[in-house]
Amino acid sequence: MPTIASAGQLTAFGQSVLEHHGVPTADAHLLADSLVAAELWGHSSHGMLRLPWYVERLRSGAMQAVTQGALAQDSGAVAVIDGQDGIGQVLTMQAVHAGVERAKRFGVSAVAVRNSNHFGTAAYFTRESARQGCVAFLSTNASPAMAPWGGKVKAIGTNPWSIAAPAGRYGVAVMDIANTAVARGKIYLAAERGEDIPPTWAADEQGVPTTNAKDAIHGLILPMAGHKGYVISFMMDVLSGVLTGSQFGSNIAGPYQADRKSGCGHLLLTINVEALMAQADFAQRMEQLIDEIKAVPAAAGVSDIFFPGELEDRNTAKHLTTGISVADNTWDSLRKLGAETGVALPC
């Protein structure tokens, strides 16, 4: 039976556990909040189940508890941050602040982050840029999960990316996708819950499509849209790894690899809306686009048409009222963390 906890309870627990491992209070809160935001959105694959992974990386020293990102290059509208193996969420929020500030000055900015770590959900950061009146694009690379098109050995990551824009009365329009048929975290979540996965998600180590989540973890995740998912993922590695001066391809380590430095990189592109038109005009145009999309007659069996990000906003409103359902295996992992750190679970 899943355990129900509030967003505030889970955030406080995660923050305390991270502080116990030497993470400064503000940074611990940011990391914990990013995990709980994913839970609120309905994406438990990127939620609290990842907290033990981060803790193990802190314990091994693969990820530094105190993030000391350094400005490696400053060209005005373009900057490079060397993360020095700090916390991915902290480094990426530093990039957001720098990206927005520079976009306000120059109209557009590009901030690269090298030698970082897994940052959770990309939308957590592009949403923040959009709330500050900008359109943002964020890409990252990840450890190998899929084979190149036609291959049978994994050599390229899911390499997710997100785009967000302010949307007037609708808040923020945002997309956040991996380039595989499914984000790897959803396979880990299915394994945590003992659930089968669709046969279109992954293949086992022999390259045979599988419904067994545990076999899929050791096998290959299939690309979305066939060869298109592969080539998009390849180019996201170009942007996130090759261009930023970080690691790329098979040299990236994932957050579940406790003792390997990640080496992942991120690229944030930020456009100040006011460099193109008044914020009010942009908001009106976004509202018009969304109104048009939502006015499309729904197909049989469909109750509503959503614009990108709307479902997550609805889920957040619901979960803030009903609480967040935490899978048994995830709760057991949190209970273990609590016992090891002396931090009481919320319920």
C-alpha cells in the first residue's frame, strides 16, 4: 500500500538528509524541491526514488556536497561554468540566473555548464526562466542508454531537453522530453513497483524487446520515433557535451553509478521576450495559440485537450490537496536513509 505524504513533508525530509551529508541549506532545499516538484507533476520517475542515488554519490565523493561552480569563460552574452563535480541542480539554477540576467542585457544568452551532475527534470529550470519573462531551451547529456540506429550496444544517452515560454493567463507552456521511447527513470520506477513495461520501451541485453523492467535496466532503451530519436539524441550530446567542453558519449556516468564522476554537461539558451516584443503582446499571442489548440474537438474517449505543461499543473494542484503517493520500495529506501542519518520520516 503506497504511503501518502505532503510536498512539504517530503521536501523537509530530503533537505535534512542532504544537510546531514554536508550540503548547504539553500542547496539542499533546491535539490529536494526539484525532486518533490517532479512528484507533484506526476513524474515519480524523477522524484524521491532518486534521493538515495544522490546520497550515495555524495558519500563516495563522486559528487561534491559544496558546489563551487567557476566562471571558466565570459564573453558577455555567452558564458561557460565549470561545475567542478558539484550538484547538478545547483549548477543549472546558477546557469538560469546568469542566462536570464544576460538575456535581459543582450536580448539572448547562452550559458554552458561542464563537469556537472544529473539535474533532475529539465523543465524545473526552463519553467523558472519563463517565469522571468524569457523563452528558454535547456539540453543535457546522460550516460549511455540506447544503441545508435542499427547498433546493438548502448553508446548514447537519453539526452533530454526542454523548452519553456511564458503563456499569459495559462502560466507557462513547457515541454520536457528524453529522446528515447521513455525516460530511463520510468523503467527504474516500474522496477521499483514490480510492474511490467510496454514492449515498445526497451530491449534486453540481447536486443530483444522486453516487458521486464529489470531486464530493461541492463539492456537497451529504444529510441523514440525510430532513427529520429537517435539523431536528436546525438545532436543533444553535441550541444551538451562536445560544445560545452564536458564529457560526451560513453564517458558520461549516470546518477545511479555511485562512485563515478558524472562529467555531464548542459547548455541553456535564453531569449528575452522584450527584445522582440512587449511582454503583454507575447502573452496575448500565446493565449491565442493555446485557446485555438484547446478548442479543437476531442477525439472519442478524450475528455480534454492539453497544451504542453498543463497536465503537470493540474497534477500539482491535485497533489497539493491529496498528498503524494510514494511507492513502497521508494518509501523503504527513504526509511533506510532516515535511520542512517537520524532524520525522521514525515509519517
